[in-house]
Amino acid sequence: MSTPAVVIAAPSSGSGKTTVATGLMGALRQAGHTVAPFKVGPDFIDPGYHALAAGRPGRNLDPVLVGEPLIGPLFRHGSDDADIAVVEGVMGLFDGRISDVAADGAARGSTAHVASLLGAPVILVVDARGQSHSVAALLHGFATFDRGVRLAGVILNRVGSARHDAVLRQACEQAGVTVLGSIPRADELAVPSRHLGLVTAVEHGRRAGAAVEAMTGLVARHVDLEAVASIAMSHVPDEPWTPELPEHTERVGGPVTVALAAGKAFSFGYTEHGELLRAAGAQVVDFDPMCDPLPPGATALVLPGGFPEEFGTELSANELVRAQIGGLAARGAPIHAECAGLTYLVDDLDGHPMCGVLAGSASFTDTLTLGYRDAVAVADSPLHAVGDRVVGHEFHRTAVRYAGNPQQAWRYRGRAGRTIEDGVVQGGVHAGYLHTHPAAHPEAIARFVAAAAPSRLAR
């Protein structure tokens, strides 16, 4: 049987999904449950708070990035040994990839889409500020819009008073939707945000832990945890996903140590990435480029996304690791850099000297680049062969100005239908703004690890 699950959704962003979902994970754990935390979509930030609350890695469920067939197996894998799963949605319940709406009206990648794939009930978090009886009409609409999505209850958020609560409950009863909780306004729970969303849990440190504890306490006091647990269910017949290599992939010909950048500047990564690297035969060693040298014996490097633009001074000050990364690249070692990793590899970022592996400059901009991309690889690299197709996601507010005319990594359609050539392939380096989910491309991870074998680098 698959693990029982509830999906925490909302009519729109800003309703309090993250507070309620994170608090629910913590409160259920506190009540003795083993909780598996998930986030719908490509978000890297919320899973960090989920991990603090649940005490196990936060994972993503994104049918756009990995395809529908992998959602069930990834859920089964991530909820192994748990007795309940809590899935935080994305944006509004029915919001997803704008250009990819199914005949039934559900946008691909939406919370409703994932809830349907899991066969899990939805709990709607409604921001009650500024409304009373109108909640009945809102709930009626969300409950009837898509009969394939089961709205099992509502959690009222930011309730102003006992009188307000009573009126709201009457409206919910009129709509035929069960009230599972009523949370008063608690402005002290606000978590600092910046240009790409909330400040990450790893940056927030102890304050992140305190915020999660406060969310947990709030939900424990004001939500009926037994009622939530009693409605949890899922129908996922698939076998669990396992981080195994495809049969035709090349095996590693010697010891491989992959240095995986982590810490405050590089926190955007999927849990399955490390699992696949290890399955391909690599030893994975985390290090923080802000203060650490490269791990001894590293023969490959992964630089995930994050916020290097917030830590330019600190990253630049670690001259030792910048020189070591330059030496690794000069030897032709495979280096996989996404988004933040790309900006760390160029000559400078907002004037701060970086690794100088790629000739060019990166700078912060006023423009947010955000969205899914259907991309094709335009050069052979340690990750992909020419012609490989992926679905990826862009999420950044920086731009890179290259010196010269380097070989690009990806080609895809950007905003207004413009053709975008993204990233660089240079020697063993594959760098670009595009984020991909490694579970959708295990052969690329195996290819990367094989390219890092000492026998390959000695050629």
C-alpha cells in the first residue's frame, strides 16, 4: 500500500500554504507520526523548511520536469517508512504551466494535477482576511470545478476574532466543506523574503528552526490533527523509484569523488541528485565554497543553484577553492553548474572575482526570468549528447555577459517566442541557467560520473 497523504492547497499564492504545510508536518511529527514532506513544482526553498519540520529530506513532485509516470514512483520512494505524507501545493490549486492545460481544465504541474495522480485529498488553506460569507461561494467553486479533485476540508487562516470564526464556520457549513482548523493572525511567523522568494532555511539558521517551531505550535493548537490524519489517503500502484542506472549505461572505471557545493550560497538541489550520483558509483562529499577547500581527491564538481549574488564578498574571499576549481577545470574534470553555479564559474559576479573558468561577467538585474523550458542540448558534454531533449526550469535575476563566442549548452524558446541559447560547454564544463530534475535523466548522471573516472582524466 502507498503512504496515506494530504495535499495542502490554496486559492492563490500568499494564502499561507507554507506556514500551514510546514506547521502540519511538524505537528504531526510531534504527535508521533513519521512524516514524509513533499512540494509540488520546482521550488527549492520550501523543502528546506519541510526538512526541518519533518526530520527527513524534503522532496519535489513535478510532472512537468519528470513526467507523469514518475510522480507515483518518486512519491513511493520519498514516503518509504512514513505513515503519512504532507504535500504542499504550488500557487493556486489549479494553477500550473500556462501553455499546457488538459482538456479537463487542469494545468499540467498544478497542485490539482499532482493530487489527482496521487489519489490524495486536498485541504484548502483560505486567507480569511477581508471576507466572511463569501467564503461559501469560494469553497463551492473550488469543490465543484474539477470533480476529479476531492476537496476534503478547509483550514481557515488569519482569522480575526471569535465572531469572525463563527461566521466563517457557518459559511463553510453552507458550502458543505468541513473545517479542519481555524488559525488566528500571527504576523510574528513571517519569514524574511528576497527577490526569489523566502530566505532559505540554511541561511536563516537558528531563526529558521525557531520559525518552524512556531509554525508547528500554531498548527498543533488550532488544527484538528486527528481529523487530518483520518482523511489522508493515496492510490499509487507504482513500484517505488530507485536510484539505479539504466542497463545500457557505462560503469565507473575507478574511484570517483564528486564535490557537491552546499551552504548558504548553493542550496538549490534535489535530494535525488545525490542518490543518483552514489548509485552511479561516486562518493559524494559536500563542501561550502564560502569557507571550505575542495574535498581531497575530488575528480568532479557539482555547483547547484542558490544565491551567490548575496554572498559575493565571501565567495570571492575564498581564493584557495577558486584556484582549486580552476585547476580542476583545466584538467578536463567534469563540472556540472546550474544557475548560481554558472555565475560562480565566470570571471566576476557584480565586480567580485569568481573562479575565472568561463570568460565573462555576471550581474544582478531587475528582471526576473522564470518558467519551464523545452530545451535541446547543442553540444556534447559530460552530461548530454547533442540532440538530447529535456524539460527544465529557469529561476534567476542575474545575467551573464560572455567574452568571445563560447559554445552554448542549450537551445530553447524563451519569452515572446525568442530562441535562447543558454550556458556554456567548455572542456569538461557544462554550465547554464536551466535547472533539470536528475530523476528524469539518470543516464546523464551516470555519464557524468563515468567521465570523472581517473582513467578518463589521465587520457
